[in-house]
Amino acid sequence: MQRMHGWVGRKDRQSVSIDAVVHWNDGTTAPVKLTDFSDEGCRIEADHDFRIGERLKVDIPRMGQVKAQVRWALPGSAGARFLAEGDF
């Protein structure tokens, strides 16, 4: 696949279907489904709208809680990049 001009590259992600829970800083939580995944980030599907730039925590089975930042958002889905511990 050829990238469009201005496209910011990222690692290829693996198609998955993982039930997870998102935690917002205000204490709100919501069940979500992760539909693709890499060691740098994931796609989140939910009945919740996300905001670009917001920081959240994602509870992922067998991995624990991972800090992330929303990089793009559409109604009901978002792309998130995982953050290092000091970045949150």
C-alpha cells in the first residue's frame, strides 16, 4: 500500500478482537474492543466518542493497564498510541 503525502507512518498492526476497559482521568470507565494492535498502539471500538489528544488508560487482559493517547478519532472508534511511563 502506498502512503499519501503527509501520512505519518506507524508499525503494522495485527488484527485482533480483544475485550478491554478504558479508564479516563475523571474516573469514568467503559468496555471497549481492541480491533488491531501493535507494540506501539491500537484501534479502539466503543459506544463512546473519543477526543484527539486525550490521555487514558486501557486495561488489556494479560498485559495490565497501559497508558495511551488518542491520535485520531471517529464516532465510535479511535486510534491510540501507547505512552511510556513518564509521558502520562
